Amino acid sequence: MKLNERGLLIVLSGPSGVGKGTVRKALFDMEDHDLTYSVSMTTRPMREGEVDGVDYYFVSKEDFEKRISENGFLEYEQFFGNYYGTPRDKVEQQLDLGHEVVLEIEVQGALKVRNQVKDAVFIFLVPPSKKALKDRLISRGTEDDKTIDTRLAKAEKEFQLAHKYDYIVVNDDIYNAADRILAIIRAEHAKTERSIYKYKSIIEGDL
């Protein structure tokens, strides 16, 4: 029996290169869950092979800025002249349906969400060591040494923000990390503060 009918917003965050996307995919491949992925909204042009509503919600700059003025985002940023953000209405719709909404996001964006959604579950994904993080960044083969050093310096600062999260999960193994996250989601549903009112109504109905 699920005592908390409303879904949970799960914010998965951590430094660049820690494996957020890989762990998130492994999490969704697991059985016995009701997870849905939070699709971001952007003003950048759609690329070949992308699907609106799957990869991103593609909108005009005017539409995006209108949503900003209406407080329509849990968080948003602007990169290279394009906006990227998490649409509030899309997330709320899925939560009301009872789905667990997974938001995979960078650290600064996660802290913005924390200020707006007090009952979300914040998970900080970390590497087993700094060396492991550096090795992962190098193995991607997509960036030069200077860029990697910049990312490592940024990660050093982001590690200091771990105390702002509810949980820390070490990504020592992709599937172990995904299993820990799923266990956290299940435990969160059993928290008294989330389930007590539904349970009281059940008990009172039996009396």
C-alpha cells in the first residue's frame, strides 16, 4: 500500500563528470518503480534526431521569458544566448499523477530548486575519489587539459555544498549507486511526515 499518493521530486545532482546521466539511466532500467524524467525547456534550435517533449520542450525566447515573468520555472539559466529551465507545470502535473519525477541537474540549479520545493529529495552524487573524477573526465575524451582542470576546480567548490543535500551517494559502481537511490526513494515514501495523514484516514475508517 502506498501511503503517499503524491509523487516525489527527486533532484539528482553532483559535479560534472560524476556520472549523473549514466546513473539516472541505470535507475530507470531497474524494475518496480514509477519514475518519470523531468524534461527541460529550452530556446535553442532543435537538432537533427531530437524530439520535442522527449529531449527538450522547444519554445521561443518570447514564450520562455513570459514563463519567467509568471514564475513558471523551478530554475533556469542562460548559456550562449539560449535559455534552459525546468518548467514548473510539467513537474507538478507528473507529481499529482503520483509519479516520482527525477530531475538531473547541476549543483547551482539544484540549490535554486531547493529554495522553491521544500519537500523534494536532494541527492548529491559523488565520485569515490578526486582521482576517479579526473580519470572519468579524461576518459570522455571531449575536453582539453585546461577545461578538465577548470571542471575539477569547480567540483572542488561544489563538494563543499554537499551539506545542503539530504543524501550523498557514492558512484563507485553505476548499478550500486542506482540501487541506493531507489532505496532512498522508497524510504522517503515511508517517512511519517509524508504518510501519517493517509494512514490516519485509513485507521479511522476502520473504527
